[in-house]
Amino acid sequence: QPLRYLIVCDPAANAKLFGHLAWARALEGWSGPAEHERPTGYIVILGDTQITDQYTVDAGIAAQSILLGAVERGLGGCMIGSINRDAVRREFHIPERFGVCLVLALGVPDEKIVLENAKGPADVVYWRDAEGVHHVPKRPIGELLVKFE
């Protein structure tokens, strides 16, 4: 059980963490949520290397479980892997023994998201339409399921 969790939910600390995250790189010209749209809290998932250095799978499982629980409570969330890990480590005084795995951004949802089938294997880049609706193409089930003979 190598995971540890740093809860960040103070407005000043939130602002510091926000600056070390890369938001939605596929949306050109968008540097992340506007100040009034930003998450009200974060969970920084850490891996304790004194226990094991094999914690990334556990981090993904924990992140998904936390986000599913958040949605059940009417919250929205985003799993962020594009992190300036060194800056986060310095800003929050995280000892070297802890690997910074993921950051979960949590808050009340403020946008409409539409999941849709990708038109082709390479067409999985998310985008926003003229009304600001966030479209997220997903590969169809037939492309995900494999059979080997």
C-alpha cells in the first residue's frame, strides 16, 4: 500500500498548484479554466518509494475510484498527468522519497461534455464547438476488443 494523498483545498494553495499543471493541451489557445471555473480542491497522489517503486498501476486504480465517487456526489473531476513534478515537490515540500503520480482536480462541473465515437483510429483528440461544448471522441468497443487465434 504505497500510495499517499496530499489534499490541497485552500484557495492560495490551489492557485499555486494550478500553475504547475498543464491543462487540455489539445485545445489550442486555452491555458486552463478561468479563475471562476477552477477546481475547488485537488488530490495529489504520491507513491512512497520506501515501500516500492511499482505504484503507478495502484495510482490509476485509486484515481479512477476517487473520480467515480466524486461523480456519485455530484462533483466533476479531471485526472491530470501533465504536472511540473519538480515544482510541485518544491512548492508543497514533498520529500524526495515520494513520487508525484497524478493530480486529481475536483469541483462542481461547469461545462457540458459529450462523449462520441471516434471517426477513425487517429481521431481521438478532444475539441470544443462554437457553443463551448467539449467533445471527447472515444474509440468504439469493436476497436478495443481483440481476439487472437
